Amino acid sequence: INQLTQSSNNLTQSNSNLTQSNNNQQQTIKDQQQINKEQQQTINQLTQSSNNLTQSNSNLTQSNKEQQQTINQLTQSNSNLTQSNKEQQQTINQLTQSNSNLTQTIKDQQQTIKD
């Protein structure tokens, strides 16, 4: 009877140990599930952040493209103005020469009249 009682006690203790081990494993599983949930939330946040950065990069690329187009237009406009200024300067030079010629002609005519 004593041996059977001891054997029963041993089995009871073993069962208790297994129950505790099982409880510990269940808690470990719950902890791991919580960790997985938090990691998934982090993944979702990082994915959203990545999407936002991709959109921001796309917007900046478009903005840079538009700015380059504006620069090209301004460069062309400046080139056109430079050409126009050059032509106007040539006209000024011609008119100045013509004015000088007319002034000389008037002087000659005045001298002729005096003579």
C-alpha cells in the first residue's frame, strides 16, 4: 500500500509538472502571438511609410521635371531677347551713322550757303 501510495503521489506530481509545463507553453504561445501581432503592426506602418516616401519621391520628380521645363523656356526666352538686343543695337548703330551723315550734310550745306 505504501509503495502504491508513493507511486500515486509520484504520478500526481508528474501530472502536476506536466500541467505546469503545458501552462507555460500556452503562455509562451500567447506571448509569441502578441509579438507577431505587434511585428505585423510595425510592418504595416513601415509599408505605409514606404508608400508615402515613394509618392513623395514621385511628386518631387514631377516637380523637378516641371522646373527643368521652366528653366528651358527661360533659357530660350533669354536667347531670343539677346538676339533681339543685338539686332536693335545694329539698328541703333545704323541710325547713329545715318544721323552723323545727315549732320555732316547739313554742315556742308550751311557752309555752301555762307560761301
